[in-house]
Amino acid sequence: MNTKYLLTPGPVELPAEVLRAGARPLIGHRCPAFSELFTSIEKMLQELLKSEGPVIILPSSGTGALECMAVNFLEKGDKFISISCGVFGNRFREIALRTGAEGINIDVEFGESVTPKIAADAVKNNPGCKVLMITHNETSTAVVNPIKEIIAAIPEKDRPLIFVDGVSSVGAMECFPQEWGIDVLGTASQKGLLTPPGLGLVWLSEKAWKALDGKICPSYSYDLKLHKKELEAKSPANPFTPPVSLYYALEAALSEILERGTDIWFNSHRKYADALAAGLEAMGFDLLAKNKEARSSGVTAFKYPGGDTEAVRKKLRAMGIETAGGQGKLKGILIRVAHYNNWGWPELCIILGSLYGAAGMAQTLKKDFLAEAWNVWNKED
């Protein structure tokens, strides 16, 4: 059966307007029309991030954005601190290690978030490290880390460059790099930005741009200074051919988010996630993230008490609902469902009802799962 509901945490279900925008006729990437498109996207990204300065747009996945961050700043002889609470935190670490830099690794139990104290102690106990890297939203465990509070807990005079993997957070929840003190933020098109895969985005603070003075990037395609030069030219462009169709799609997606209003948009994602969690728990599913404050607005991860998680996912797929499984040591244990799009109560009912049917919960159900979800959904903000 063809997929009717795509619940994987990237790529995600896209609004019709975004799909139509991506089907527009191509234009040359050196013509005035493309420069106008580029400039429009830049202004909207700055509004979304509440930031100044350019956002570098790369033809890449989110992993490419993280690699761009690493290769521009790290080299053999450097040290970095990596705090990970999941598979993607570990991947960020692996990317950095391939530059030849030395990593100081701190691991948090899967399902838990990084606390400000953990980060502050890591910096205090490891002076001289060039970079602290952390994931904002860990999709492998559906946990969000309190980046604003983490950075605030580190004395400014002691702070290394703060690298944040925002691949699965930007667009779905608050992520304000300039306001929070992030130095380098990487994200991508295919999750909270509601665009097909293929665009990586990198934002730098003034401190980070200054740190690149005199440095030569070993990568041409990921050279941030080269991209910035072309972006700030009279006619903004990429240093090389970009995926023009994705720029059209990204412009449409950003327009939808900003026209709705970022506060309303972020709150709607939070409400959907909370209502979904209430329905799942009423059915007897066990959410991996026990701390409600640490639960992601973009994806929810849960365990099936019946044991055969993959059998449940297979039944869902037969219904036309594609979910994601666990990763790493959680493979075969978790079901993960994403909620990055602009869905509402009707879609939430379909997802919960399908899970109820696929998991065969009728004999063990103790609560009305839709009523529990509705109580959360209908609660006044």
C-alpha cells in the first residue's frame, strides 16, 4: 500500500503549497530572479531565527551542514567537548573526530536530556577546548536539550565556541542562536523547515566569523567564507550550482510558518506532541522520555508493551502509515512518530486510532485514549 501518512522524522509530510512551489520552472542561478529569491529566503530565515548576519545555504543533508561546521573550525591539535544523549549526538562527534581533532566525550543516558550543570562542569573540567558541541533536538530518543539554559550556565569568559546541531529543531521549536549565545548552528531543510531533503544551513555568530580569520578551509564546497562572500555580493548567489527547486520550496515553507506566526506555530507543535503523548500513555505505551519538559515538539518515541515493536510498525505500514524504528541500542525497541507538519486534531485521531488497532490494545485498554488526548488538546494555553 502507498504511504498516506509519512511519520518519519525526516523527510516529513509537506504542505501542498511547498510541493507546488518546488515544481516551478527552473531559473538560472546567476540571474537577477535567483538573487531576489535568495535574498527573500535570507530575510525570512533571519526572522525565524531572530538573528542578524547571513545564513549559509548548502546543497547537502543535515549531516553535510554538521560536517561543514567541523571542517571549517577544527583540525589536528584542537580539542572539543562532545555531549551526547543519542545516536545523532554520537554522529556529530564522529564527524568532528574525522578532522583529526581530539574529542572529550560525555554521554547522557538515552531518554534523558543534557542538564546545564553537565555542560558547565564539562567546560570547567576541560579548559582549553576549542568547541563544545551538542544536539538541540535528539530525534533518536525524542529528547530536546535546554540549549538556552545550558549556554547561560557557562561563564562567558570560559566559553569555547558553542556548536549546536539544530537539524531537527529549527522550524519546529524556538531556536534563537544570537539571543541564546550559540556560535555555530547547523540545520537542514527536511524536518522543521518543511522542505524536501537537500539543503543544509549554517549560521555563525560574530565571534565564530572572527575565529575563521586567516584559516583556510580544506573543503571547497563547504568553505563558509567563500559562501559568505558570494552571499554578500551585489547579486547574492551560491559559489556553485544550487538546487533551485528546493529554494522555491523553502521560500514557500518559510512563508507559511511566518504568516502563521512563529509563536502560534511553535505552540501548535507543542500542543500536538503533548496530546499525542497523553493518548499514547492512555493506551499503555511507554514513552522513552519520562521528563515531560524534555519531550520533543517534533518527534515522539515510545515502547510497545506487547514486545514485538516491528510487527506493529509492519501493520501500520499496511494501513499506509510509515513510522520510524529505534536506532543504535534502541533498534527494535522503539516506535518513533514525527509531527513536524501542520496537522491538527483530525490527523492526530487517525494516528492514535491506527496505533490502537495495529497494537491490539483493545483487551488491555484502561482509559479512553481519545478523551485523554482531547483533554490536552482542548486545554487553554
